[in-house]
Amino acid sequence: MKEYFYKKEYKYMYLSRISYDFANALIEMFGTVMLYKAGIPIWLILLIYGLRFGITGFTTPLFISISSKLGIAKCILISNIFSIITAYFMLDSSNLYRNIIIFILAMGLMGISNPASDALSSRYVDTEHRGRVNSFKMLCKIFSQVLATCLVAWGVITDNNMVLFSLIAILFFLQYLFIKKIDYKVENKTSAFKESMKYILKSKSKYKIIYALRTSHIIERQFVPLYLFIALKDFYTFSSIMGISLILQIITIILIGKYSDKNISKANNLVTIIKAIISGVFLVTKNKIVVSINKMLNDNFEKVYETSIQTSIQNIIKESKENNELLSSVGQMSLCFTELVVFAILALLSSFIGEKIFIIIFLLSIISTLLINIYIKKEGKNI
């Protein structure tokens, strides 16, 4: 363990991961469900998330601008303030419709620090440790989300929203303190937005396409919990399944990190096949038990898949001759702009076909899973 834990930078990245994912669990794991429980229709939830990611895409270059002047930690602090606002609105659903514009803006602006994870990893993590470091970071994420799931379920069921909100705010602030220990100012000699858009529009790199294709996985990740909740129609059972599925993820995450460092190509092939199969199961059944079991498998291998693919992406960034922070921002912008378009199309379709929209979501996920594996192999050969 010492080879991927001995550096202080690694330790603070792990601690920041725990704090952030604990605080962010309400938004990431329960977001669509909380909105649905508040009475918002599926098409409007899709539109809200699309506008959120669209705002994030346009504001992502602020990461470079803010980080070059104030440091990455301050950029994360600003982002987390918007995350706290978002959490407040999710817990105070009585005012959600009235304040929906503020809610969408807060959700969008909380993403300005999205490139921070790839940027920090590219700067501090040795290539030979990357798979295991990402694996351990994912374990930290699982651990924090297990605890957060219990806390969120308790807060929502018992209506102790103020206690829940206070803890969320404290944990977001703690993440800032941990990142401050490894803070640095990003080098920025040109207009971040202009340079990022120039790269997106003119570069022939498959890197931006890989990130754009991840849109389908983000949408699936956000809406599978809602799919399960609609099938179960019980928040307590839903929360229990979410918690159990997180605990089961620990075993495979430990294995994939070491395997990724040994043979990243084979690791990607393996998780690609498994993820495509799991998404396919959602297409053919609405049985409560099958959906619940498959949700656990999906959570398990989604984290495994994310660990493997993220390792490949970070290796591409690390080995590229381009500015690491610029590439991190370009990736997030490509992802967000694609999400804006795809979410808008899905929202329009959902207004006509309702819950059948989940069929399209799962089909898109399967197609993207296969294409990402192909493009990563091509991009890896070009470095």
C-alpha cells in the first residue's frame, strides 16, 4: 500500500474525496429522486439537468482563470458554495418551482471546479501508481457515500433537513481545507475560454470525443436511481438498496486498480463488456427484484468502469504535449456541451413518451460504452 499512499499529496486527495463525496451524495445519488418526489415531471428534470450542464460547459474555463489567480483550492471553495445552495434547494422542495432559475444556475456553477480532479492527478500522481490511486480514491468515495446514504435517508424520512444541511455545508468546507494543503496556481498565459474553444473546434484529438461520449454514462448514472425509485415506489427500500449496493462495490474496485496498472487495455475491454451487458438488462425488464439486483451490479461495475476509463484518460493527459489543465477543461467542456444537447432532446422526447425515455437512455449508454473503448485504444496509440 505504501507505494500509492506514501505521498502527502495522495493523502490529501483521498481526504478531499471523502469530504466531497459525503457532502455531494444528496445531489449526485438522490438528485433526480428528490426532484421527482417534489412533483417535478421527468421531462422537466431532464431539462433542468441539461441546462445545468450547459451552464457548466460555458463556465468551466473559469477553473483556469480562477485557479491561475487564486489557486485550485479557492476555485473549489467557490464551486462548493454553489453546491451548498443546490443542496439547500433540494431539501427545501416547497420553494423549488418558485426558485427554479436560481436552482439551475447554482447546479451549473457548482461544476466550475470539475477539471480539478484530473488536473491534480496529472500533476501529482505517478503514472505507474495511477490505477491504484484512482482505485483508492474510488474506495474513499464508496465509503463516504455509504455513510451519506444512511444520513440522507434518515434526514429525509425523519424530516431533519436542517441537521443534514449543516453537515453537508461543513463537509464541503472541509474539502477546501484539504485541497488547500496541496494547492497550486495554474499557469495561464492566454484566454482560457478562447483557447479551450479553439482546441474543441480545431483539434483532431479523439480525447474530446471520448469525453463527449461519456455524456450517456453521466445521464445513466443520474437517472438509474430514479428508474429504481419509480419501480419500487418506496424511499426507505430504495435507500437500503443504494446502501447495500455501495458496500458490494469495494471488492471489485480493489482488484481493478491493480489490474489497470498492469494491463490497462485488457482492463478496459473487460469492464466495457460487463457494463454493456448490465445496461442491456435494464432494457428488457421492469421487475422490481431484477431491477434492484441489476442496480447493485450497475453501481458496482460503474465504479469499476469509471476507475479504469479515468485512468486511461489521465494517462492520455499526462503523456500529451498539451497543457494538462487545458486538456482537463476541454474534456469537461466537451462533456457539458454534449450533455446540454442530449438532455434537451431527451426532455423533448420524454414529454411525448414519458417513462419510456429510459429505454433510449440505456441504449445510448451501451453504444457509448463500446465507442469509448475503441477511441481510447486509438488515442493511446497516437501519444
